[in-house]
Amino acid sequence: MALGGLKTEGDLKRWLEQQLETPGVLPQAPKPAISLTKSGVPTDADFPSPPGNGILALDTTGPTLYTRVAGEWKAL
């Protein structure tokens, strides 16, 4: 199916699946690399649920990038 021949959303989905060679699976939007930007050092209280290790946060006053390692925030 040529791209110009697409008439419906279903046509577009089938065309994308053919291009990706993964029928039934369309790519998902990537998650943002930085999960939080704020003025000041990040804390666990800045998140609605406890953040996992490896999450990134940006202190906009520094600017300093932080990551959570072994349950603690570390400046990079």
C-alpha cells in the first residue's frame, strides 16, 4: 500500500505495521528523560509515589542534574 493511498485510520495503522514489520504493535512515544524540573534539590516528596532508582531531576537554579541512586538523590 502506497502512503498516498491511505484513506482511513485503519489504512495508516496497517501501513505503519508493514513498515515496522511488527504486526499488531505500534511504537509508543518515548518517556521523557528528565522526570522533574524544579527550583531546588529534588526530594522524594516531589513525586506522587516513591521514585525509583535511575530517575532524573533537574534543579533549575543550579542548574544541576540529579539522579536517584540506592534510594538517595545524587548530583551529577
